[in-house]
Amino acid sequence: MFSIVIIIVGLFLGVRYIGSVIHYNAVQPAEDAPPPIRIVGDLGFFLTGGSLLPLWNLDATTVMKVTWSIEKANPQIKSEDDYRINEQTIAADVSTLDGTTKRYDLGTAMGCTGKEMNEIEDHKIMLGKVDCNDALTGTRFAAFIQKGGFRIERYDESSKDGSIKTSVLVEL
């Protein structure tokens, strides 16, 4: 009886480990893993509870992709003398593993360009960045996964002393 329990626990942990490795490393299914491997990995991942550490992390929300929306904040302003003509609204469309996409409005800044990515940087999985450069200020947005949680942060650089103020805008 004891050996049967050991075998069942070993099989469960093996399927959990292999499913988790495939699930977390094949973030972009079409590019990172062939469909049969991805399906088997996800099936093992979900059948065994979803997370590699189920007692500490229930893995309720797995963010797959972040897409940036950068638009003019004040399209009605036509005068070049009004500084608000260059203001842009920043929003992030966050797509999760269950197929839903939710938009988060992140505020305004000037001179912004965004990029989607999937790279490891400073012990974080960076899913996207927006860099905003104006003559007086610098603002950045970063969307990343760290320690099992997803965050979007805003970094505002002071024009007086160069210090950076960090604000957490989204936390899942």
C-alpha cells in the first residue's frame, strides 16, 4: 500500500513539474512550442492544480500579453501654444490565460512610445514598456511578472533633482 502511494505521488509531482515547465516557458504558443507539446503541458498543468506551488500560489490570474494604447488626450486642442496639445493617454490591454482582455487606464504623459516584449530583466518577466520623454520630465511605464504576481508600475523622474517616484498602477 505504501509503495502504491509513493508511485501515485511521484506520478502526480512529475506531471505537475513537466506541465508547469511547459506552461511557464511556452508563453507564446505558436513560437515557443509545437501545439501537441503545448497541449500536453497545459493539460498536465491544469489537471494537477495549475501551480507548481499550489499551497502558496493558486495562480488565479496568468497574464499572457500586454498591448499598449497610446492616444492623444486632448484631440480638440488645435493651438500649438497650449502645452496640453502633446498630452497622451496611456492604457494597457492585459490578456490573461483564460482568454479575457481587460483595459487599464494608466494616466497621461507626453512623447510616449510603447513596445510589447517577453524578456527577463532584473529577475522579472517584462511584458511591455512605455517610454515618455518630454523636455522637462521623463516618465516610464513597465508591465512585468515577478514572484508570481503581475504589476504595472509608473516611474516619474523629477526635473529638479533627478529622483524617481514609483507608483503601482495595476496589481494582479
